[in-house]
Amino acid sequence: MSSNIQSSESLLNTKPEEPKLVTNLRGIKNKIMVMSGKGGVGKSTVSANLAAALADRGYSVGLLDSDIHGPTIPKMFGVENEKPMVNEKGIVPVKVNDNLKIMSIGLLLDSNDSPVVWRGPAKMSAIKQFLEEVDWGVLDYLIIDLPPGTGDEPLSISQLIGNLTGAIVVTTPQDVALTSVRKSLNFAKIIKVPVIGMVENMSGIVCPHCDEKIYVFGSGGVAKAAEDFDVKVLGTLPIETEVAAAGDNGHVHIDIKRDSEWYIGFNKVVDAVEEFVK
């Protein structure tokens, strides 16, 4: 086993005095999963921007990156080189600003290029410890960025927490993504987690020359799925290069124009989340 994996496991196996899930989660008002049926639909972008936007609105927010094999949240906030500390209550999340803290396996690796070569039981142990042994403190929201699909990670988190406020399902308009997202909606129903709504990401691109909107991945399918499953479409977000650049530069929700179609559409998503938890 490589040294970077050993160091990750060493910190994850640090035992606080009270390693009980109820202890470190009791101060969290709302726990929201962000999930998708497949990868590449912008789920982590939605998770990161949702956490950042709620923090901007004055809420105390935690963001858990539970994607063990493909953690991207630290990079999106520009903290990929920071390391969490350990106190008497457990692992201390990395602070992004006064209202936002994050935790990710990516913060525990020796190198950003280091792969996590773990089988299922090791992944489940890590997720369990992220929930039980991270000192989240008092939060208005804990946003949980799930890996794609309907396997061990989302199932384990839903079972461990047991009282999730709800789930947001992210998809793109093309049929291959919608086939998977319908499975995610059924998954949420099976595990009895309320679906706050769907986010249609990459919903067309505005031509910079003629201002015509081009639906690269088609249109209409997300609305149909929402109708079939009786859930809301919280927002439709176009492809905008500055959104991707903001994440790449570690400036999530900062370098995005406030009058852009994406920003306006995303704020409707945040409004819907606030309304849902009232």
C-alpha cells in the first residue's frame, strides 16, 4: 500500500473521545444530499455552488465530499493543499470562510494526483467516520456531495444519518443521463428521502455571435421526468464557461457574473431549498 493511502487511513482512523454519529451531527439543522444517476453532469458544481450560495446568504454551512475516488470539492474552493486538524472532538473540517467548512478525502492525500485504491468496506468505513468523527459543530446546512449512481455510498449515508432533510437530483438533458436519473428518483423513493427537486444542468448554450440558444443535449426530457415522478424542476442552468473557470480557479460562486443566466437560474435553486426547509 502506498504511503499516501497509509496517511489517509491513519487520519481517518483517529478516534475521538465520543465517536458517535449523534454527537457530531446533533448540531446540524438540515442535511441535504446532492446526487446524480451518472457522472459528468455537474453534480459537484451544483453542490459546491449551493454550499457557497447558502454561506453567502449568512447560513452556517458544511460541505461533505463523499466521492472517495474522485474528490473535486477541495480544488473548487482552492484549498486542495490544506490539511484538516484533529481536536478532542474529532477531525476538524477545513474552513473556507466564516460561514463555510468542508471535508473531503482529497484533503487527506499526500498528493493531488494520488489515487484512492480502496474496496467497498474501506470506503464505507471512511464515509462512516466522516459522519461520526468530523467535528461539524452547529450548522444550518450540511450539503453532501455524493458520488454518481445508486450504490454503497448514497445508501450508507442515508442509513447512517436516518433523518435526511431531502435530496437534490442533478441531470443533463440528454436521454442517457435521464435514463439514469429516473433510477436516482426511484432510489430516493425507496430509501424514503424526500426529493427537493431536480436541477437541469448544461441546458443549452447561448451563441456568443448571434445570442441564439443552442440545445446541445436536447430539451424537454427533464420536465417529462419531473412530471412522471411528481417532483419540481428547481432550475435550468445553461453551459457558461465562466462557471467552469470559477471552479477550476478555486473561486466557486465568486467569479460568476451576477446578471448571467446561470447565476439567475442558480439562485432560483437556492431559493427553492430555503423554501423547502421552512
